[in-house]
Amino acid sequence: MSTESLYAAVNEVLKKLVAEAIAAEKCMKIVNRTTGKKITSEKMDEILVSAKEELQESVLEGVSQVIHNDEVLEGMVKLKNLIEGSPKEVKGMISTLSKGTKYMTHVTLIADS
């Protein structure tokens, strides 16, 4: 995993943590304002535990997606380098195959419509 990808994943986690804190505070204010009741500390703990579980799942999915995207990008770069290092005949075959794939994708999209 590249440093940039890891940095992006950490930033995403921090953004979600800040969002969680803001959301919890706003929820308390809304409940207080609309009902005139205060949330007990036990209930607030329960809400925060639930929010943290949701956040952890979301963060893990986000980090997994960043790792996956990074791996896909690395694979594409390797493929590009392989294609650029290939003899001309192979490049022509790859070009022809990719045009056929584009055509097949177009046909599939039309058929699905």
C-alpha cells in the first residue's frame, strides 16, 4: 500500500470520527430541544457504543476499499508496463482484443436496456 493511500485512509477515519462526535452532540441537542428531556448518561453511552460500532464497520469498509483500489492501480500499472515492453505483434493483438471488449460491452449494454 502506498503512503498516499494510507494517508488518505487515515484522513477518512479522522473525518468519520469528527462526524461521529458532531452527530452525537447534535442528537443530544435535538432530543433536548424537541422533548424538553435530557438524555441520561447511560442512554448516551448506549447511543455512543452503537454509533462507534457503525463507525468502525464503515471505517473498515473504507480502508478495505482504499487498499483494493491501490492494488487495482498497481496491477494496471504493471499491465501497462508489460504492454509497453511487449513486441509489436502482441501490442496489436492486445489493441484488437480491447476494441472487441469495448464492442462487446456496448452490445451487452444495449441488450440489457
